[in-house]
Amino acid sequence: MEYTITTPTQLGQVLEGCRKQQKLTQSGLGAKVGLLQKAISTFETDPSRTNVARLFRLLSALDLELVLRDKRSAPPQHTPTRQRKTEW
């Protein structure tokens, strides 16, 4: 599944959904990347407070990858949030 993410909140929601889909708890994901459960919770609720290295550690642990695409030429994608919010 692909998601278009344009806000930090969307990023946290998508990663939380992927974690749950893989039946991982926050503690379980944290153990895979060497972080406490609280750090995973903070990332899911406010990912704007994290760093890029942590993001890539979480993506790797969830078997996800980051794809960048020129939004001017990309077709609209599914956005998992109820409303599209202001971009970063």
C-alpha cells in the first residue's frame, strides 16, 4: 500500500497503522530499534519532534521505504487521514 503523506501528523498515523497491522506493540517496535515504548508513542503522536535517523530506523524495522516524488506530476494518492491538512 502507498500513502501520500504531507504532514507530520499523517506520518505518525501511517506508521502507527503499519505497526498495528504487523501486530507489533510500541514496546515490541521499540525493542527492534533500541528505543523505549515512550519514544515510539511520542513519534506516533508528534513525529515533528524526531530526527531523520530515527525515522529511518523505524521505517527499516517496519519493512517500509521512503519514496520521494514530484507532486506536480504525481497522480493523487490515498490519504489515510480524514482531512488533508496544511503541508509541513
